[in-house]
Amino acid sequence: MTHEGSVSRARILRRALTPPEARLWVHLRRRALGGLKFRRQHPAGVYVLDFYCAEAMLAVEVDGESHEGRGEHDARRTRWLATQGIAVIRVSAE
């Protein structure tokens, strides 16, 4: 996928947050996490991050059913993000 493809995909995903993502977004959009400003479904290279704070260079990923069996893919993605200086926090959708 190209960067342009990830931008288009991010736009689509912003309109279709999963219920756990929507619950977390209620808090993140109000700067409830240390006053930090987060973006939802933010493109980073060929990936789309669930939530991203540019100031802290921090991604918050909600791992639900769609992540089952994708451990290696998620690990590769996390390693790539680390090369970009982006830390990742993974939270369970439960």
C-alpha cells in the first residue's frame, strides 16, 4: 500500500471506529491523557495508527478481534514505527 492509499484508508476508518476505539476516543479527544492532543486513524507510512500524538510521538493501538493471528505483522509494524521514533502502547479492546 502506498502512503496515498493509507491516507484514503485512514479517512474511511475515521468514520467507522470500532466500539472500543470510540469509547477511548471520547477520552482522548478531550485531552484526558496528560493534556496531550491525539488524532484518530492517523496515517504513518503505509500504516494507519488507531490514535497518534505528534507531540509525544506516541501511538495508541486498540487490539481487538482483527489482531488475532497477526502477532508477527503487529510486531513488524511496531518495529518500523520505532525506527520513525514513534512509541506504541497496545491496549486490549476488552
